[in-house]
Amino acid sequence: MSTQAVCGKCGGTGWIIIERANVSGAEPCDCRNAGRSDRIEERSQIPPLYRNTDFENFKTEGVQELKTVMTLVKNYADEFPLGPYPGLLLIGEPGTGKTHLAIAALRRIIQKGFEGVFTDYQTLLDRIRSGYDSSSNSSDKEAYRMALDSEVLLLDDLGAHRVTDWVQDTVTSIVTHRCNNRKPLIATTNLPDVEAGSNVLQKTPVGTEYRRTLADHIGARARSRLFEMCRVIKMPNIEDYRIRRGRRF
């Protein structure tokens, strides 16, 4: 039968008795913090698919632009919370590694002892909407309060929801609250943004079409706040890694 090691300093109590000026007292033992980051990560709601995601297993496949982006994201996580921006926004096409890098950053921040929560943008809005009570004009307080008050929030696939006034108002409320209170927000989006260097015009078989932007989906106010609080990083224009991986089979 396996046994769990008992701390030699405190005997497993979590406290160390000390004597100062003939007065007895107790101080927390270092063992109380052992495994803290593991417990935080268990509560972080990171999907099982990304449970082991880190910077070391991010595949750049020799693409210099991806190496540069990874370094920038890693620097953000390493400097946290003392960097110039409390937040991070990754913009790019699907399959360029945004979610991997965002979760790698979140896990690195959690390892420092900060509480972090992952949520998918559409799932979050659906949870808030599903709890809407028309009689009291209130929504799912748990989901909404989590988005407002979690120490670090990772919002994946920002803008991936049907555009309505309610959606834009809800997103603006969350982003504004976090910005005003300097609560870190890590976000990813597939939506283009001109100022981030995205091309909003694309060629199609029938001509050139306008691609709806991040501001079109979440509103100009929320987009402005995001750019105020976040280090904005545009992913390089590379082929979707899921398509590349599929060719190997």
C-alpha cells in the first residue's frame, strides 16, 4: 500500500510553531503551497485536448514568423503581471496556433500562482443567455460574474457568435469592466482587423468581398478597449495546421 510523504518541517499540519521574544506563534509552512498551481489548473476549465499544451510542444515547423510570435507570447507570460499590458490578443486565421499559444501562456501564468479560467466565447454567451430570466430581467450570474471577476480570463474564438445588440452589449460590458479594473484578458479571434495588419478584402470566384471585422462582430467600443488593454499579436499567414496534419495520413 502506497503512503504519502509527510512534511518534515510541520509534520503534515501545514503550520510551523515559532518562538519570538518568549511568545509562541505559528506560521504557514512552505508545504501549503506545494501543488498549488496544479490545483489551480484543475479548476481552470482548460479542455482535455489542451491539458498538456505548452510552449515546448508548440510546432513552428521551421517557420520563422511562428518562432517570433511564440517568443512574443512567451515573453508576455514570463513578464506577467509586470509587463506593459495586462492582456493579450492573438489575431489570425483558423489553424495557425492561436489557441495553443494562448493556453500555453495561461498555464505559465497559473504556474506562478495566479488563478486562471478558460472559456469559449460562444459557450460563455450561451451560458449567460440560457440563464436569462425575463421576469427578473437578470441573467446567469455565475457565468457573467466569472467573466467579469476571474483573476485571469482566457476568451477563445472571440466574435464567433451571431451579431446582435445583446451580444455586443454583453461583450462590451465584460471587456470594459476588465479593462477599467486592469484584470488580465487573453483572447483569440479569427476575425480580421485592419490596424493589426489583416486583409479585410478577399478574392472569390465572383469578385472581391469584404470580410466582416472584429469591430463588426463585437462592436467598436469593445474592440477599442481590447486594443487599449492588450498586447496585440497577428499570427502569420500560414496554412491551417489541421489541413497540413491531415495530409500525413
